[in-house]
Amino acid sequence: MARSKNLMSENLKEEIAKELGVYETVKQQGGWGNVSSKQCGSMVTKAIEIANRSTNA
């Protein structure tokens, strides 16, 4: 089964990254490729929390 690369919009990624303090890394180092796996995992966890809140509302 093929994976979709764009499950989160750029706006949502940026919003979560700013909230978690990761966005400066993205800006300074020129992209998402320099974000650590741990930071990406934290972003995914936050995105799941947001999705769960919106479906339970």
C-alpha cells in the first residue's frame, strides 16, 4: 500500500512546529529534512491530539 506524503497541510505543520519550538530549526536549516525523528514524533503526536479533539467535538 502506497503512503501519502502530504497527510498534514503545510499550515498545520508550521503551526505545530511553532508551538513545539521546532519551526526555528526548519527556518534556519532550510527545510523539514533537518528536523530530528524525536521532534517529528512529537509533531505527529500533537497532530493526532488535534484530530481526536476535532472528531470528538
